[in-house]
Amino acid sequence: MKVSVIIPAAGLGTRMGRSAPEKEGTSRKQFMLLNGAPILIHTIRKFVSSPSVNEIVVALRADDRQWAAELFASHGLAHTVRTVEG
């Protein structure tokens, strides 16, 4: 059985009063740091550790895709995650 995970991460975080990724000092929820890593990285790591998961797709805002690709690479996840515009 092939299991694909789709992680929606294109939100603006307006209910939390956030509007920019952590790179700019304030953060949308998915990019807020938790124990030194963005929440999105913690989420991806949980799925990567599951032997049932074959594919991880993260839906991001177009403006965040390049930055997120660099973020994933810096955490050793570049070959594990595919991004799409969401």
C-alpha cells in the first residue's frame, strides 16, 4: 500500500497575529520555532519516521517555496519532501 501525506502549510496565521516566516523575526504558525526548529519541520519528521509513508507533499504559498526548500535541505529533508503551491 502506498501512503501519501499532504501537509497544508500555506496559511497566513492571521488568528495568531502572524504574517511572515521566521526569517523575518515574526512568524506564521507553521514556521514558528519549537525547540529550535519550525513546527512544520517537527511535523514532517514524524511522518518521515513512519515506515508506512511513501510520499510527503507540503502545500506552501508561492512566496515561501524557495525559502522552504532551503529550510528542508538544512534539516536533511530535501529529498523526502515535495512542495506544491497551495
